[in-house]
Amino acid sequence: MPNRSRLRAAALTATAVLLSAVLAGCGDDDSQNEDLSAQSLSWKDCPAPSQAQGGGGAPSPLANGDEWQCSTMKAPLDWDEPKGDTIDIALIRAKTSGDESKRIGSLIFNFGGPGGSGVTTLPAFGEDYAKLRTRYDLVSFDPRGVGRSAPVKCENDQQLDAYFQQDATPENAAERTELLDDTKEFNAACEKNSKKVLPHVRTTDAARDLDLMRQVLGDAKLHYFGISYGTELGGVYAHLFPKNVGRAVFDAVVDPTESPEQGSLGQTEGFQLALDNFAEHCASQVEDCPIGDSAQDVKNRIAKLLKDLDSKPITGVFPRELTQTAATSGIAQALYSQDFWEYLTQGLDQAYDGNGQILMLLSDSLNGRSENGEYSNLTAANISINCADDKPRYTAAYVERKLPEFRAASPVFGDYLAWSMISCTDWPVAGSADHPDVSAPGAAPILVVGNTGDPATPYEGARKMAQALGQGVGVELTYKGQGHGAYDSKNKCVQSAVNGYLLDGKVPAAGTVCS
């Protein structure tokens, strides 16, 4: 998760791009959507992404020369008034590369966040799913409130720079007041600039959009690949439309049984575990670990760096300085993938010499900031969707009582993620539930893949999701690895199981373990 609301899922491509410059309707009744389900999509060449989507150039052709195609789908702004105002849902696809007679349908991806643009993320990882493209059109979308789909707008770029520079771990009354005031200002800006859409960005709304998308794409069943928050969206869809579930895979699984507080505490433990694993890995290298003599030394030096930055920031990306908050979020971003551990090592090594550039770039990636200083609407959408979904509202006094528990879970991330719980305190829209309902009796099997080293969606969530989906629906597979998610780790066992189900309908045995 890309901000203080909860660190659920960050697009990893942005990190690589940034660093390369430096380092070289309840139930199954479709009748209410009768008119919109009959709409015809007009597919065209994709434009360059908008600022809200993250900017950059138009997607490059696939390896075989095929072009990505984009379109928009009309959906009701308010699903309780399906004949009322509509919004545009941005879509992208790559048509199947295989024999059309063996085509199964469309495979719809949601890469998480919430707040991530599927229209920009799918092309970035498109070749990773080349095998799946042999029998599916690969499709993704910007969920409502995101990117080009009625994007939520809150603060401007200059205000966001200040927002991410503030002290997110207050240690006295003055710092606490400043954090609370800044959070109120951000939330008020969201209400001022996006009042019309804020009540309609709940996950249940996005799930109904998914079912409309299924119909418009011409599929009898929804074939789906959900990652991180995308697993929550998929679970909610399965609950609302169990008879419409086709072949579905959940990877990097959100625990649907947790309250926001439990989710934040679970992430605190998850990121600490990932940091422990990073430190052990560095210390085990044949060559000297440049950031510590032992795993404990690595962690001690990180803790000292963060403590020092609280009172004395260092040079970051001019003219901004690397603060304690920015460094913490930069470290968190690097823990999303083992591929980024080398960046974290270099970033820490630099920071100990007074140069915070790499850690700042990692932090920028987590927060959706591009090199030109423009922000995507990742943070605005992330907070808006979480706050529309999550019913609990936590006070500063409540957070302070919980700090010892969070600090015990992680001396590095405890305060940071505990104080994240105030993000929704002054939100203008009431949250809908303590946690999502994903029970889906009668649905087709859903393959649920958990990664034992996942920092953002801890491994235990996969079992909870499989159980909550119901007997005969959730089928759990374990990957003993590192990073956020399993399929993109390139582990052959994981990919064979996922491909076997999506392509051939072969459900792996429950409890299968890949390492």
C-alpha cells in the first residue's frame, strides 16, 4: 500500500524506472444493467498515460509486435441508481496470441493498491503473462476513483510534497497536532475536489463494475487474476456473484477477516520479517555486507539512521531532504521485492555517508511521484477506497495506547504503521464494514497463493482467505519465498500450478507447497 493508510501494494515498475536513472447488485441478477451490459467497446491504440495514471509514454508493443489496445466502459456512478449518471472505466487489453478456436475468454487482472492503475501496470508486466495469453485476451482496468476512471483528486503536487515530508511518527503534543491537522487538510481537500465520487469507490462498487465488464467483454464467467488488494476485490466479487466465477487466482492475499487495526499490525510484523530476512541475506554474503557486520548490526544501524533523521534530515532529491518518514517508506518499498534488496543496500550505504537520494527515490515510488515532480492519484485513490470500505475510525488517543504493541512487533515500522490508522479519522464518507465478506458458497474453485516471506500481505492471510471463501472454493497453495506475491517470482512450481489451472482447469491439491 502506497501510503500511510496501509502499505498494501506498490507497483514495482516505477521503482526500477526511477532508480535506473541513478544507478544506470447483490446476487447474480443482471437485469438492472440491461442497457449498459449491451454497450459495445471501441478498442483503439493506447494513449500515453495521464498524470493520474503515473505519466510516461504509451505502452510498447508486445514481443511479437502486437499492440496494446485501450477502451472505456460506461458504468453507473451509483449502483443503487443504475439508470442515473455514468462514469468511464478505462480498459486495456492484449488479444490472445494463440489459436482463436482454443481461446477461453478474457483474463482480467487487478494488481492491487487499492489505487494502482491496471492500464499502466499490465503492459509493464505483460510478458510475464505470455503463457496465459495463449488462451486468453489479457485485460486490465483502472478501478473507479483511479487513473482515468473518474479519478479522485485531493491535494496538488506541491501540497503532496509537504504531506510526505511531514513527521508521520509524532513524539510530542506539537508533532501530534501537526500530523492530525495535516491529515484533516488532506481529507478536506479530497472532499472539496471529489465530493461526487467519494461515496462510490467502495470495493463492492468495483466488484459490480467487474461483473458488468464480464458481460460487456462477452464472457459467461469471470476469469480473474487478483494480486494483493486485487484478492480482496476478487473475494468480494465471488461473494456477490458466486455463480459467475470462472477460473480465478488470488496471489499475495489480503486477510479478509482482519479489521484495519489488525491489518496494520499484521503488516508491521510482515515488514519486520522481511527486514529480518534482508539483514540475514546481506550478512550471509561471501563478500562483506557494506551496511553491517551481522544481521543484528544491520538492523541496529537502520534503527539509528531513522532516529538520527528524525531530528536531522540529510540531502535527498534536491530540493527535498530525506526525513525519517521518507526513509521509512523507502525502506518499506524496497522490501516488496527481493530484486530491490540491492537498491536498499546501496541506499543505506549512501545514507550513512549523508546522501539520501536512493532512499528518497524508493519513497517517491511508493507514493506515486515521478521524476518530474508530478504525482499519480495513487495516494488519493488508496485512502479514498480504504476509508470508504473500512468502518472503524481510530482516534489519536487510541493509537497512543496501541503503540507499545506495534513497537513490540517492529522497532522500525511500529510507530509508522500504528499512526497510519488515523488516515480515515476525519473522512467525509462513512466506512461500510469492519472487514469484507468473501464467503462464496457454490463458486468455482479459487486458487489462493500465499508467500511465506510476503511483507505487505502476510502469509497467514492466504489460509484465512481460503477458509472464508468456503469449503470447496478456496484452494491454498504455499510458496516459500521472499517479496510481495508469488507468480512474478518466476518460481516454476508456482507458475506451473497457476498456469495449469487457468489454462487447463487443473486444480492443484489443497496444501501444495512450492519452494
